[in-house]
Amino acid sequence: MKILMRADTHCSIIVGESDYGKPKYTFSQVLAAIGVSLGSMIVGFSSAYTSPALATMKNSSTISVSEEDASWVGALLPLTAAIGGIIGGPLVDYLGRRRTLILTAIPFAIGWILIASANIVHLVLVGRAICGLCVGIASLAFPVYLGETIHPEVRGTLGILPTAIGNIGILICNAAGKYLDWSALAYLGAALSVPFLILMLPLPETPRWYLSQSKTEDARKALQWLRGKHANIDNEMQDIALSDAEIQNQSSFRDIFDKKYLKSISICLGLMAFQQFSGINAVIFYTVGIFKMAGSAVDENLSAIIVGVVNFVSTFIATGIIDRAGRKLLLYISSVTMTVTLMILGTFFYVVNLETTSLGWIPLTCIMVYLLGFSLAFGPIPWLMMGEILPAKIRGAAASMCTSFNYLCSFIVTKTFYNLVKAIEPSGAFWLFGSICFTGLFFVIICVPETRGKSLEQIENKLTRRRNRSRRLSSIVNIKPLPSGC
């Protein structure tokens, strides 16, 4: 009865609770998650770099940086990451998920070395552009690779590990930035590419990509390695092959506009939009000003380290509970937390005399709770769900579009925040972001499905079942048996 009542009971192949009902942490899956997450550490480091680096860059005797140059050093990364997201879609489909990730390691190092050795700001901008392209490509490939390799029952925990370790990259950057200048910090960024490349080399390609290339035996070997030497993978191979049987032809970019995929893509785009327009980058960039307005004695670098610690801790909390609590519940908590704290922040700026320090604990507390709420769900889950709910046939192209859209939103928020503050005051800006978070709560309630414990095939069947039911039955009838080897 317990199995029959589960929402994720498989609908096409009968699978016992021993196959799908228990979390399966294998050394191979953990190694794959850690290997991919080291790339996410570089992404986090790249995103945080400008916070400590620009202060020393402006005071440097070896390079001249104006205020306008400094703004572009920060904004160029999300702008070029949007372009990288577009490039990444074809790469993960044609080269494979693993090979695409490996190919970002060397350009990452080159970009950082250009920044570190620059004597004019244009070299810094070129280096940031190269790193931005790699950030966009890698951000797309992380969730796709992990979504296709990790067992459904532990996909939440291991799937948001890149976000958690990405926050370690932010923390490393902010902590090292307290002692290193912009050049030495960039050399540290280049060094992070080495362990990422080394750990990615022994990992296999995803079984689903092998099957899409008609490499059935390679797919079986990859899945056996991921699930363990003695694991029975026959049912899962049949499940993957059944999904692949419905995708006989190579997808084109036009396929993402097919009506049957509209729901999946709309959910991903919606989550990405609410993630960025929650004001996360604006709040982080304005942290120092809020600390100073509150009369805090905490210096600029230390406040950035505090932000990094909160991001790090809260994401690891999410890692521990996401496969128990589910995606939707955490998104509810995240939306409510961000809405309340942003509204309080807006009220603080509207009501409190800025010279008053007796209530300085209010904005400081709000920032920490806001970051805790964001990192608990709206930070990692949109990326996790991108790898879960996008249908297999359009996964590369649709993930490309969603990643590009995310970084485009990030660029808009980053570049226009101070103009927004001038137009409607800080109180109005925070109220606006709070209203967006409140709207995001209803979007999650109405539109976002729960994917906890479900295979990618189950999720896809649920989102496209009305249009695909007849074709699916035809696929079951005509599917060819798989080789029965180990």
C-alpha cells in the first residue's frame, strides 16, 4: 500500500522498492558529484572575484581602472555567461556532457592568467569575458550531467552539491581577497582549474548521452560504474532505453517551441527569473552599504566573508534535507523568508533615521536571514530542476536557453540596481524585490511540480503525458531488447 500511494511509482516498468525506494549513495556517484562541483567552485570564485579585487585594482600602480571600467569588470561576466549558455547547448548534445565540462578547464585557466598578468584594463576585460563564457557553458552542463548520472532518490542531495561547493569558491575568494591583491587572487583562480581537470578525467559520460549516440554497451558500462559493480541495472537500462526510443531523431532548436514542451520550459524560465529578480546580486552588492548605514564596525572584507559563510552553511543545510523535505516545500520556505526580510529592509530604510544606530541589528539580521532563505532553495533548486524537468529530446537546447536567460537577468539586475535606487530610493527597491519574491511563491504553488525521488522518465511522462501517451505505447511495443551483458 505504501508503494501504491507514492506519487513517484513508476508507470511503465514495474520496479520494486528495493530498486528505487532507498537512497543509493555509491562511491562512484559521490565522486562524479564532487568532480563536477570542483568546476562549480571556479564559477563561484569567478562571481565573487570583483568584490575584493576591485578595491586593490583601483589603488594599483600597475594598472589604471576608472569607475566605468570597474562596473564593466563586474558586469561583463554575467553578460558573456549568457552567450556561453547559448554555446553550451550544442556542445553538450554533440560533444557530450563530460567532454564539454573538461573543455572549459583550460580556457578558465587562460582567462585567469590574462587577468593576473594584465597591465591594461582591456586585458582584464578579455580575461573576464573568457571566464564568463566558461561560466555559462559549465553552469548549463553541471545540472545536465548530474541529472543524468545520479540515482533519483539521492539526486536532490548530490545534485545541489555544485551549488554548495560553488559557495565554497565564493568563501575562498572573499577570504583570500582580504590578504591578496587582484593579481595574486587571479592566479589562485587559475590554480583551481587543475584539481577540476584531474578529477573529471576518470569520470564516464552519461548513459543517456551514450544511448543517444547508439552506444548501448558504453551506456551499460557507464551505468554499471555509477551504480556499483554488483548492482542490477537491467530495469534502469530498460527505463532509459524506453525514453530514448521516443527520441529517434536528433533534436533541432525549433523543437523547443513545440507545444508539448512549453510547460517544462516555462517552469524553468520562471524559476530562473524569480531567482535573479529576487534581487540576490543587488542585496549582496549593497551589503557593505547596509552594514555602514547600520553603524556596524565590521569592515568591508570581513562582511563579504560573513556573506560567504552564510551562503555556504545554508546550502549545506539544503543538501542534507532536500531529499526528505522535497523541492516545493523548500521553495515555499525560501519565498516566504525572502519576502519578509526584504519588506522589513525596505521599511527600515523608509522609517529609520539613517544616523540612528540603536536599530542597526535589524538590517544586519535581515541580510543574513535573506541569504539563508535564498541559499536554502531559490539559489540551488532552479539549477537542479533544470536538469530534472527538461525533456530528453530538447535537454541540451532548452538548458542552453534557460542558462542564457538566467545570466541575462543577472546582468540586468547587476547593471541597473543603482539606477533603481536613485529612481525609487533603497526602500522602494527592496519593496519591489520583496513583491517579486511574493509573486514567486504563487508561481511555485501553481506551476512547479515535485520531483523528489522520481526518475527523469517519470518526470517527463508527467509533464508531457497528454500528448505523448499514444506514441509512448507505440514505443513500448516496438522497443528492441537490450543486450543482457553486465
